Amino acid sequence: MTGPRLLRALVAVVAFAAVLSGCASAGAGGARIQFSRFGDGMAQPVGVLLTGLEPGQPVVVTARAHAGTGDLSSRAVYAVPPDGRVQLWSQEPISAPYPRPDGAGLLWSLVGPSLSQRQLERQWVYGALDLRFTAEQGGRVVATADLNRTPLAAGTSDREILGSDLIGTGAPESSGLAPSAQVGTLVMSVPTPVELRPGVIVVDGDADGGSGAFAAHEIAAAGFPVFVLPAFVPEGRIAGSAALSVETFDASLNWFSSLPIVDADRVFVYGTGPSSSLALWFASHEPARVHGVFAASGATAMQCTSEAGSPLLIQNGLPLPCANPDRTIAGTDLLPLQRVSGPVVLACGTADRLLPTACDWTRAGERVRGTRDGDAFLYARGADHEISTPPELPIGLSELPPATAQATEDARVAFWQLVLARLAGAIRP
């Protein structure tokens, strides 16, 4: 066991030693379901332990929840060893939506109705989840326990930022903004830290499980201010049909950096999927104002959104050059990542079905970048595309083969550990 799997197992063991919560009822044999955890947040680690089971008889463990968007459930079967204990973080299941041990497997493998992006955000960012776990042996329930998960947005606040907010800074880049138009969303932790913190501008790409709302609240909940800047506007158009302007980013950066909580010398840019290359462009073209960058599952070059040449970025009303997405990596101009002054964290899945060349792009970017302290390049073996979704969330995994789904979840754990560690490391005394 290596990497994020080992870390998750250690987390579960350490947490179990510190915090135990158990079942509301137990069977005649004294079976119990207990949880180990560091907190109740939607994306925080959880381990599941069953004790007092009948040895030699399989146990069926089920998690169920009723949410406003419909019912959710997951199920796994485990062999019961002679001591009657089953630790989900260290024991391989007989049958489950995941092939390897996983303390939180029953959470991220929950299956429910198909949801739109807005519904996903309402459910997992702004909604709580009350789960009922049951253990069955011999066709009868021997133990139950409840697990309550608070929303990703718990402990954070959202505020719409309008053109008038940015115009008020007096920055010349803001002069073309409509005062009443929403430019983005500011997400802050509550209460707001009193000392300067690194800030993050999340360049929000086309809707997917790793959208700005998920990333922003995961980062803000850790105590770092976030500004979510939509990359494709206005809402309602075909995905990728409208490009972000350099002037809008610059005006947003001026305004965000001026906030009393934001360390203006420690602003990061975060992008996923189609917005990865945008985040990399801003970090590499504005190294004096952007400290570092996080990007996952995307190209390390400015690719057009179609063969016809639809641009990703506009400057002074004109589209910036972009490459035909059908061109080879060797024939495409890579972004000058060597210019980025602070940490560069890139991630990709080797089994990415949406962008099969994702890890080739990451390797090409790593070669351009060279070796720098603080950088991290995650090549997640067997993982699919959406590895930037916060961990423990059953988003974008249910239609994947079990091994791919679990590898993708492991990659999410590893990616988010890197993101939060680099932000914490950028806090200045």
C-alpha cells in the first residue's frame, strides 16, 4: 500500500484512536458500527469499523441517504475474520464498487439520480447529508449507525462581485466592465482570519464535478480567500462559446489583491479541465502578480476550443493565438511555465478518457518547467479525468469501472493534499 491509500489508512487509524462515534442500535451478538473521523465536513476523511460480528459469516454493509435530489445508496460485502472485526480501510471487500480496501469507499461510491451541475452544487456544496449505515448477517440487520456530513460551504460565505466593485478600484482594466454585471464570486471562511493569507483565483471552466463552487469552498473552508472567475460567459451559451478577457482577469486580480485579508504577493491561480491552460497562461505571463498555479487534467498549451479556432482568451478585443486541438504536442507551442515564480502543481490521470493525452501534456509541461522547489507533478495511475473534485464526494465516479473509480478517488485525495499544503506553506509569518 503506497501513496494516498497508505495515507488514508493512517488517517483512519489515527482518527479512530482519537474520535469514535458508534451505532444507535446493535444486534443480539453485540455488533457495532463505529466511525473514525477528524470532522463532520463533506470532504473530510472517514473510516468505518465493524465489531462484534459473527466470524465466518459474510457481512453486508450498506450506506443510505435521502437528499432533496433523491435517494442515495452504496453496498459492499466483506468476509468476517475470527475476531469479528471488519476495518474497511484495511480489508479488501468480497464485493463492492471498489476492489481495494477503502475506509470511505461507501461514501464516494454512493449512487443516486442523475443531476445537473446546479443540482450537484446544491446537494454537495450547500446541502448536508445524513447517512444511515446498516450491517446485515444471515439476512438480518445486526447493527446500524448514523453519520452526519456538513456541506462543503459550512464555515464559508459567498458574495457576488459586480463590475462596480472592480471599477471602484480605479484600475484602468476595469473601465470596460458593466457596473451591474456579475464578474465573479468571493468565497471566504467565517470567521475571517485576521492575518494575511494567500489567496486563490479559481478560473471556473465548463460545468463538471470540479467546478469552481466545489474547489472554492474546499479552499475557503481551509482558511484561504477565493475569487471564482467564470472562464466561459455568459451563462446559457454553448460551453466554450465565449472567451475570458485578459482585462477582466487583471481587473479581478487588482481588486482581489487589494482585500485586507489577501497577501498580494501570494496569489495563486487554480484551473481544471478547459480552464487549466488559462490558469497556466496567467501564472506564466504575469509572474510578478501571480505567485503559483494549480491545474489538473488539462493541456499545458493554449488550445482552441474547436478545430475552427474558437479562442479561450481575448486581449484588447482580439483573440490570443491558440493551437488546433488536433495538433500533436510536439508541434504545439507550450506555455512558458519556467516563468512562474512560485509553486506549480499539475495533476493528470493515466486513464483519462476525456483527454487521453493529459499526462503527456503534463510531462511536456514538467520538461519546460524544469526542477524547482515546491513544484509537484502528480501522474495518477489508473485515474480518470475529474481528479480535481474534492475527495469523498460521489461525483463523476459511478459510471467508471470500480478500479478506475477508486484510482480517481485516490488521485483526488493526493491532489487536494498538495493544493492545501502549498497554500499553507505560502503563509508568511
